[in-house]
Amino acid sequence: MNIFNQLVVGTLPHIPRSVVRYFANRYIAGDSIADAVRCVREINREGKMATLDVLGEDVFSEEEVIAAREENIRVLQTIATEKIDSNLSIKLTSLGLKFGRKFCTENVRAVLSAAGKHKNFVRYDMEDSTCTSDTIEIFRQLQGEFPASGIVLQAYMRRSEADARVLIKTGTNFRLCKGIYKEPPGIAFQGKDEVRQNFLHLLEMMFDGGCYVGIATHDNILVDRINEMIVRRSLSRDQYEYQMLLGVQPELRERLLAEGHRVRLYVPFGRSWYAFSMRRFKENPEIAGYILRAIFARRRTLPTEKLSQSEVIA
């Protein structure tokens, strides 16, 4: 991160929301389920799949948790009614993890039951390291009851190899990403190369175990190495897919689709777009820099320069 962009990150909370929203629109489908459906239809027309994510992991009451649970259930119902090609991703903090594991587990069970009714799939997103053990334990507790579910492992986490070894034994459906939350060196690898190496190592383990993997990355170097792995192993399309964030690296996702890979886009939506967008811009400081430049230049269009994009899907 250069000094300018580092300074810009500190100014983000002072940028008008209208400006943040203008630049955030490439990363979010909109405020409503209807917005999300329109976005997914377009993605499907392009030959790609989707996973929907209801924004709003910051909840402060049990009433908000219940509302989040019901919203996720409505999303599953809408996917079925509208016949769009999408599954659902959930964050356990939005479903009550901070209010106790039992309460959270029952809310997750309600969402998974709705997914089963509609013959759909639910992915447990992975959050920061304070949530990792509980997320994995709730997933393992419910996995036998709801096999159409999967979980995320983050390649920068030092514990991920041990977690993968346990989860591979139950034929877990994985999303493998690099990881995005700020973690100390004792918990997470810090260097780009060591994270890439661990990503490849974990992916080899998962394929060795016969697991389906959603390969979540925008890293061109990593993609080239993974494609070599896919060819070497003679993997078929039904053994993996690539997963990418809405609005990130459109050239790479079109290339992967043209090469015959399955591609799924992570599509967030909801009224809590601001917190999500601020986090996304902090992950991509150069984009934050473009925002500030646009304000001073009174620009009304997105910059045409190539942006430095996020390399993960959490």
C-alpha cells in the first residue's frame, strides 16, 4: 500500500455515503431481494452460477438475529420461486453466534431446513479467528443432518491444515480462499508466497480426499498453478468450481469461463451495504484512492485504470 492510499483509508469514514455508494455499486447487487434476483439473472445469462449473501453480520439483539434468519429463509424461497441458479452463503455472527452456540445452532438449523425443502445448498462463510472453532463445530454438528452444506477454510490460517484433515474425512464440500481478516503472525501466515503455497497444499489435500472444492481466488499467479493441477489430475468439471466476488476481476472470470471451468459469483445484497463496502475498500486501498481522486476531480464515472483487486472471498 503506498502512502497516499494508506492516508485515504484513514479518511474513508469522512467520505459522503452517496459517494461511497456510487463506487460500491460494482460490489453489491442492491438493497433488496428483487435487486439480487435481477443481478443473478444476468449472471446466469452469462453462463455463471451465484451464491447470495444477505449483508448484516453486525447484529446487536436477538430480535435482529431472528430477522436475519427469516431473511435468509426468504432468500431460499425466492431462489426456488424465481428459478435462478444460486445457492446461499451465511455468516454465523448474523445468526446469533455471539449470543451463544445453542441459539446460533438452532437458527442455522432453521435455514438449512429451508434449504433442504427447496433442494438447495448452504455455505458457512468463515469470519475472523474468534469465530473459527465455533463455526467448524456447528458445521460438524449439523453436517450429517444436512449434507447439502459446506464450509470455508482460509489458507492464511495456520490451523487450516489440521482442520482440513478432520473435515476431509466426512467428505466436506469446501470453499478454499486466502483469508481477509487482519490476524497476528502467530495465527496467520503473513507473506504472499507462503499463503499461496499453503493454498496449493490444502487444495491438493482436498482433492486427494475426493472433496468438491470451490476455489475462491482472484490471484492470476495462483489460478495458473491451479489450472496446471487440474490438468495434471485430469479433474472433471463436477469436481470443482472457481468462485469470485461480484465486481472483481471480470477479465479473469471470463477467461476461466471460456476455458471451460464452472464459475460462481459471490453476490452480496441488503441494507447493510455501507459497512460491507467500507470493509471492501479497506481491503483494496487503491480503490479508496480512486474515490478520493474522483471527489476532487468531480468525476462522475468509474476510473478506467486497472484496479488492484482483492484476492479472497471470506
